[in-house]
Amino acid sequence: MTDQIADDITSDEDGVPSERVQFILDTGTNLFAEKGYDATSMRDIATASGVSKALLYHHFASKEDIYARISFQATRNLNAFVRESIPQDATAAEKLRAFMRAAARFFSEHRSAWVAASNAFWSDPDRHRMERRLARRREFEKMLRDIIKEGIASGEFNPVDPAMTGRLVLSGINWMHRWHDPEKSLTPEEIVDNYADILLGGVCVKRD
Amino acid sequence: MTDQIADDITSDEDGVPSERVQFILDTGTNLFAEKGYDATSMRDIATASGVSKALLYHHFASKEDIYARISFQATRNLNAFVRESIPQDATAAEKLRAFMRAAARFFSEHRSAWVAASNAFWSDPDRHRMERRLARRREFEKMLRDIIKEGIASGEFNPVDPAMTGRLVLSGINWMHRWHDPEKSLTPEEIVDNYADILLGGVCVKRD
């Protein structure tokens, strides 16, 4: 099978990419994480992937295209990983904590994707893919709000604003990569566990 | 008085810059906010400030230097503004809310400085100034932790981790500029008011 045919079969956004394309994406992810996006060239990616620059450009229009594709895969994997991590038979508090731990774990294991996902200035040259990526982001946020709404409906949670509460939870998770030092701090999972304690229990002592 | 002499007198980091230098800094702030840092050139700043490029380079080594100086001023102004906004005779909860509201208000009124302050990759070519800027950042964070510690000591707050709670509060404030749309959302002050309610009161209904 020629590259062209393989590419036609597997280039669907949600389809499984060919082994070679996936290998290039994984190589690119590692290089972006190690050297940074700006310092990584298409030549670096070609060399590290063991393909010619011509073949690399056959598969990807640009470095931005590779980054967009990595980020697109990451959003799908994030949603799937977090969804699978939330226990079905559990309190809303347990579900909220599981959501936070899973998101933090995913982001710490995929640091490059984490930075990409939290970069508001990031934009995909492929507008359709960009829209689908934003739809996945909304789906991720909805998963969180639904847990909060469930807790409110059952009387387990106070009547907090689900959107605002979700924003605050995601702020804690998203902002972490700006200050977290993997060498000397708690793990991201331990940090969000702390955040969950604070958010669920509240800072003020309740007197009633 | 020649420019050179005026500059020597007022170039101390904490000193009051000359009117001309301050005008250039304010002009630069506006241009960075309007056009973005990358799209703004030294020529743009010179033209908008009504000075020659030669004179601009007499006062500032580079565009990065201007940005660093703006950001340096902003950290001082932020600390002073927030400190003055916290009521002395108040509960820790009221102080915490005042801290959050003042920080959010400052950031929304100085959006360019807000983005600069929250850019972890930002670095100042002047290492001494960079260190003093980081010291101010620590001072800002300490102001917040001290409020939390005060609330714990008086029994008003639960024995939360002051550092973690401070991180969560600042995450909510710092992350806002990545999603907040001044056109259609609540104001930053209203948003952090919501965050304060959630944090202080807690998500879970207390049963004891």
C-alpha cells in the first residue's frame, strides 16, 4: 500500500492514524515537550522520526498542523480517560474528586498536551478540526458541571453556581502547569486532592 | 536640565520616573494591549510617544526592557492597591474577599499588565529587577496567606493549608484572563465574588 492510499484511509480526524503518522505525532510530542514548540523545527521532527522532510510534508502541512493534530488527539484522550475514571456508584463529592484527579493525572502525564490545551492563543489552521476540538472542550466542561448539578439536585451540594464552580475547579487544574515544579512539589494529583478538600469542605467554619 | 541628568536622577527602580519616561511607559502599555507585544515595534512606541528612536533607545535598551519596566511598575502598584483595599477591622472572610476583589479589579483595569504578570515564561533582561519583581510577587502571595492564617488562628476558618488555599484563590484570579470576555460575561469582580462564596462556604452541605 502506498503512503498516499494509507493516508487517505486513515486521515479521518477520529480514525486511527497509520503507524507512521502516529509515530511522527508521538515523536513531535516528545520534541515539543523537551525543546519547546518554537525551538523545534520540521527538520528536527523528520530526523527524529527517521523520515525525509518531503515525506513529513506529505503527511503534515506545517509544524502548526502537527501540533494541532497532537492537541486534537489529546482532547479526545483526555475526555475518554476522565470519563472512565469517574466511578458510577459514588457520591457527587467522590465523582468531583475523581474528575479532578483524573484530569490532573492526564495533564501531568501529557505535559506538552496540557500546555497546548491551556493555551488560549492556540489556533488550528484547520477550522473544522478546531471547531470539533472546541466541542470536545465543551463536552469536558459539561462532564464537570453535570457532576455538580447532580450533587445539587440530590441535596448533597449547596446550591452553588455549576458554571462558576466548574470554572474555579478548572482554573486550579489549568493554572498548575504555570507554577508546578515536578522536582520538588506534591504531585498534581495530590495538589488537586487538596483543592478538592478545600472546595468541598469550604474555608469558613460552619456555625448553625 | 538635560535628559541625561534627569534620567540619572530618576532611573532608580523605585524612584519616580521622569514625566517623559512615564509617558513612554504608558504609551507602550496601551500599544502592547491594543496590538499585542509581538506586533508592537520600538518604532511604533517612538512614534506614538512623539520621540525619536534615538531618544527612545537612550531611555530603554530594548522593547523587552520597556515591557519589563511596565511589568515591574505593575507589581508595585498591584501590591499597594490590594493592600489599601483590605479593611483593617474586618473578619478574615471579609479580608479574603476584599483581596480577591481588589486583585481582580486591578487586573481588569490593567489588562496588559495582567497578562504580563501571569506569563511564567516572561523574563527580565535585568536580573536584579527580575529578582525584585519576584520578591514583590512573593509579598503579594504572602499577603493572601497571612489572611488565611489569621482566619485559622482565630477559629473563623477551618484548618486548611494556607499555601494550597492561596494557590487555588490565585488560580481562579490568574486564569480568568484566558477565558473572560469583557463583552458578555460578569465583571472580574463579580466572578471572584462568586469564587469567594464557593470557597468560603464550601460545595458540600455540612451535616453535623
